[in-house]
Amino acid sequence: MVIKRRNFIQAVTLGVATVMTGVSSPLPVEGPALPGTKPLIINMPAPDGKYAFFVDGRKQLIRIANEKGHLTVPEHSCIIEYTGEDGTSQLSVYIDQNTSESFLLPGTSTWEVEPEGEFEWGAVILGNPIKEGKIITRITGPGSSSPTVEIVDVQGRTLVKEQVKKTKSSEEYLFDVQRFAKGIMLVKVSCDGFNKTMKVLH
């Protein structure tokens, strides 16, 4: 197994993973690749589950089992992006056109439900650092649900804890933290097995 120098340098620059090539016996791929694409074996030391990757900006959901999974990538060089296991760090890795197997840092799994089509749970902070002591978080997922939002300080003390009502697949919620001391806060969103913690600067 040979580490390609170009891949290694670019992966280290991005702070992500080491891309490996020249695998002697690749794993079998699930289904045929589309024209102009090829399979890529993913090695990720993470729990079994479904993970979201963006290949040159296009989303793919794949299943990791026994720390392995399969992506479909272009035949040319590309960039893979995904969310790290901490739920906040956005990781990127350069994939050379000759790469057949990639070793990635652990990512965050995604939860999905299918009431009216497929909705993926997610949460992001809109604006970081925040302005005027207002935290705005966008939560995506199935409607008719009640996620819990908890805001804690770096000492782990709960500042705000509220169960919000969701009626649409994507909604925004505002929390006023102006009265609390400035600094780093953690925003925790949880519902139906979905858990995400995000750092925000007040």
C-alpha cells in the first residue's frame, strides 16, 4: 500500500485524513458506478450508521458498517466534505483521480425519518459570533416534532433549556442570551435520537 506524496501533503494541509492508493484487493462495490464516476472505499473509525458526504458539493448518503463504506466519486480529482464527530467541525479531503481507497477521520452520523418523503435531522447556528446577544438556530427534520434546545456555558451550567415546537421541515428559533456573561457557549439540540452540539461565541 503506497502513500501518494501529493495526496498526503494536501490531506495534511486540510487537516483531515490520509488518502491511500494502490489497494491490491478492493472490497466489492454495491451496485454499478454511473458513467464518468468510480467507486471509492471509505475507511472511517466510526459507529455503524448513515453518514452524509458532499462530493464536489453534491450530497451522498452512505452507510458505514464495520468502519467501511462506499462512495461514488468522479473519475477526476475531487473534494469530499463532511461533518466531524464533534458535530461542528467541517472536514475536507482531497481525492486524487487515481485514489481507490480513503482513510477518513470519524464523522457525525445522520438520522432520517420518512413520513412525507425523507427528512434529515440537522441544526446550524445562523451568525457566529452572535449579534446583540441573540442566538438563532435553524433546525431541520420532520414537522410535528418537539426538539429540545439547551444552551450551556463552558463550565457546563445550563443557561437556557426549552422544548420548541416544529411544524415545518426547517424552522428558525431565537434565544436571548444577552444577560449572560460573554464568551463561548454550547448549543445542544436533541430529538428522536438526533443529538448535536454547536459552539457559539457570545
